[in-house]
Amino acid sequence: MGGGHHANPEAYPKDEQDFEAVKAAKIPIANRDRCVHLLLPLNKCRRVTGFNPNTCGHERHTYEECLYNTYLQRIEALKQKKRLMSG
């Protein structure tokens, strides 16, 4: 089912991050991954709106899609590694 999903060009993980901005924003180390560039504007939006769950939907969706894309990349890398080990 589903369908109708389009690729969001903003939601791709980045290898290069602005660690000074991340440190200044006091992002926990556990969240400093390849999608932290999307967490910064999401947290800013959350603070401005008082953590209202009905706001910041686009930012949250983009961040979660980036996390999912990162997951898919890790799964693909694992499959390639298994293929190389077996063949």
C-alpha cells in the first residue's frame, strides 16, 4: 500500500557537520549523528513553539526521514559486507 512517497532532498545524511554549532546547541552526544544538521532547526522550532506537538511537522518529518535513510545505508553496507565474505 503506501505509495505516493517522494524523496526529500533535504533528508539525506551528511558526513560533514558543523560541530561548533552542535556543541553550542548542547546536543547530547547520543544524537550527534549524520542527521544532526536537521536536529538543530527542529529543536529551535520546538523551543519557539513551546514543544507543541502540532507544530514543526515538516522539520520532524525531515529529521526522521534522514534517520531512516541512515538506517537503510547501514543495512545496505551490511548486505555488501556479507556478500563479500561469502563469495
